[in-house]
Amino acid sequence: MPERNEFLRYSVSLVTQGRHRFYTLTMPSDVLAKTCFVTNRYDDPDQGFQRILDKKRAEEIAAYIDTGLGTIPSSIVLSAQPDAELRVIGKGKTIEFRYTRKSFLILGGQHRVYGFSLANTSLRVPVVVYNGLSRTDESRLFIDINTKQRPVPNELLLDIKKLAQYENDVENLLGEVFDLFKARPDSPLVGLLSPAERKKGLISRVTFNAALKPLMPIFSGNDATEIYEALGAYTSAFIRGADHLKAKAVITKPPVFRAAMLLFADAAQRAKDRFGKPYTIDKFYEVLKPMFTRITSATLKNPGNSHKELHAALSKALKTSFTL
């Protein structure tokens, strides 16, 4: 590692975008970790503008780097500070700066730099360096960097996890069940699922997984087809009851779908006690039918945002209707 206050040199390219000029280069991650800092509104209410760092997120980045397989190709964006004493030498092809604790303020990539400081491994990292910015310029650039770029939707990330072979066992099973609900011609949700994005009137993969994940302990030892057959019959019965209330297509509302799935265990237990296996649409409907006489169409058409509150209302109506 360099000595404190030593001057370091790196080859750069000068880039002009609009009214701003900046330098692009690569730097060792351990040098970044020792020369960069952040300022936030909590520590510096007058001049701070960044969010407080999340150590857990930084630890995940460090672990990713230390596996030896980690790659972080996106640039860290920095603003050179007076302590850096940054200057351009070598006919504009090299920058020189002082190796100090506060040489650079981080405008973008603060958790990555925090992760570098926790990692045991050093790697070469792309960097963008602005020089001579005012605090107003730094604040505006921070806003632009953190608002103009949109994160990848969770729905798409879930959809491509299988391709990346990043799925765990539960996610893999949920993915298989989702695919059956999407592809089987007898599926009550055929045409109502969206695997890679969130669309109005469709159930996204994120909503589907969130609704089914609490049910996985119930299906311990069952394969995707067995889970589909039980849940498919139940969902068909729920949709039939909603249709009779003139509440068509409400199953695609996330609070309704998640509340309905939470109700599955109680409905399945009653169906099994009264009729035995196998589970069928008609058996589930006989169990659910009295519940639908005790709720209104508005309960499903205007469910609010809380699936837990809706589930509580449905569960109460189901229990009220139960007789030996």
C-alpha cells in the first residue's frame, strides 16, 4: 500500500458531456477504500446529501469480491476534493493526486467502495473523477446519478435467475409451479400471469412467489405438479365464488391473490375432513361457498392495500360458515 500523503499517478482519458468534463481511469479497490469518503444529512445537516451506508449490503459486496468470481464493471463516480491536490500531467494523459483519507467524495457507488474496504481481495475498478466541482454541483450530480438510472425490475430478476443458475430450491420449485399455472390449458390463471414485468391486470412473478412461499411447508415432499393440482383446484373454486359475487378478475389484484393463498390451508383442511382426497374444484367450492355468501362484492373489488387485513376478513367469514 502507498504511504499517507504520497502522490499517486494513473493514466486517464478526458471526457466531455454537456457542460461537465471528467476523467475515466481504473484504480485498485484498496486505494479507493482508503481515499474516498461520503457525507450524509445525519452527520452533516448543512452540507451532507447522501444516504447512510448499509453495512450488510457492503458485506455482501465484500463476500462477492472475495469469492474470486466477483466482477464489478460499473464505474465509481468521484469528486476530487482540495485534499487530493489533483492535477493533470503528462500532456493530459495522467492525473496525480495525494493519497489521503479525504481525497475524493463519492457521488455514485458508495456501497461498493464500502464493500472494497471490507474485502480481503483487491481488484482493479473503473472510476470516473470530476474535478473542481462546487458542493451544489456535487449535490446535483448525486441526484442525477441516483434518479436517472432505473433499477432492473424484481420481476425480471426473478425471471432470469433460472438462466443464471442462481435459484435456491424453494425459488426453483416456485418457478416450476408458476410455469405450470402459466402454460397448462386447464389452469385457472392461464393468460393472467406476467413472468418478467409488472402489468396491470396480471399477476407478476414477484406477487406469485410472495403469495405461495408461506405455503411451501404445507407442501413438503410434493413436486410441482402435485402443488399445481391442489392449488389449481382451489384457485378455480375461489374464482368461481368471486364470479358469483360479480367480482370477476379480482384474483389478479395482488392483495386478493395473496389473501386467497393465505386462506388455502384452512380451506384444504376442511375439504379433506369433509370429502377426503383428491382435492377437486367442486370440493373446494363447497367449502368456500358459504364464505362468499357472507362477504360482499366490494370486499374483493376494493380490497385496499393490505392482504393480511383482507385475509382476516375472509378467514372470519369462512370460520363463521363452518358447522359440524
